[in-house]
Amino acid sequence: MVVGQLLDVDVLAAFRMGPNFLRIRDRTNKVAFFTRTRDLKLALQRIIKKFDDLWGQVQAKKAEKPPIEE
């Protein structure tokens, strides 16, 4: 599983929703964030703006789901 290579990654950012991101969001302790832009600078600004919310989601996911096994 590709997600097994992302053990230190808590948030995955993407331009839009896709079946793989939804699967990762639902089956792992990773948080999916949809930037709705292909512009990297704007995407990073949106992540920064939502950081506190994303961090809360990460903490909730980690409490709810165990880490992925290597």
C-alpha cells in the first residue's frame, strides 16, 4: 500500500476529491484536504489558513485509528 510509505505524513492535500483520497481519508489516520486550486502558492496559503482545523482533525484521527503498519 502506498500509504504505508507516508507514515510521517498527517495531511494529504489535493486539487480535488478522487476515489483514492476518499479511501485514504476513510480507512486511515490521514486527513485529506482539498485545496480546489492547482496553484501551489495559493494551496499553501489555504493550508496555513486552515491549519488549526486541520491539526484538530489530525489529533482526532490519531485517537480514533491506529497508525498504519509498515
